[in-house]
Amino acid sequence: VEAVASDLVKGGLRPERGKLKLMDTRREIDRGWRALSEILLAEGKAEIADQVKRFADKMPAVQTANEFIAAGLLNQLSRLPDKDRLAAR
């Protein structure tokens, strides 16, 4: 957490090596859910196909652990009153 906070103070997170792999994996997972939706639709199971598609549509954006931590820190910081927010930096 401290390293992520330090990076944020310095202007942003450093690029992470695993991000591209994570994004590739997410694309494959998304394709799988959408393929399942199409199969279900072809089998006449439109309601379930629609639920699967909506599930895939609602999957959160890809985040590394550090991006997740940074988002949480920034969210907490945004909740502070202005005077405390300035002191926290």
C-alpha cells in the first residue's frame, strides 16, 4: 500500500509487466461468455442467454492489484474534507 501511495504522490503508477497478460486473459474470458450466450440463444434458451450476456457486460474493468489499491486510496482521499486532503499529500 505504501509503495502504491508513493507512486501516486510521484504522479502515477508505474507500468506493470503483467497487465498485458491480464488484459489478454480477460478478452478470452469475455469471448467465452459471449460464445456461451450465442450457443444458448441457438438452443432456444433466450432468457438464460440474455442473463449470460448481461453478466459479461457487467464484469468490472481489468485491474492489477496495484491499480485496485490505488483506486481505493484515491477514493478514500476524495472523501476527506479539502483541508485534510491537502495535508494527506
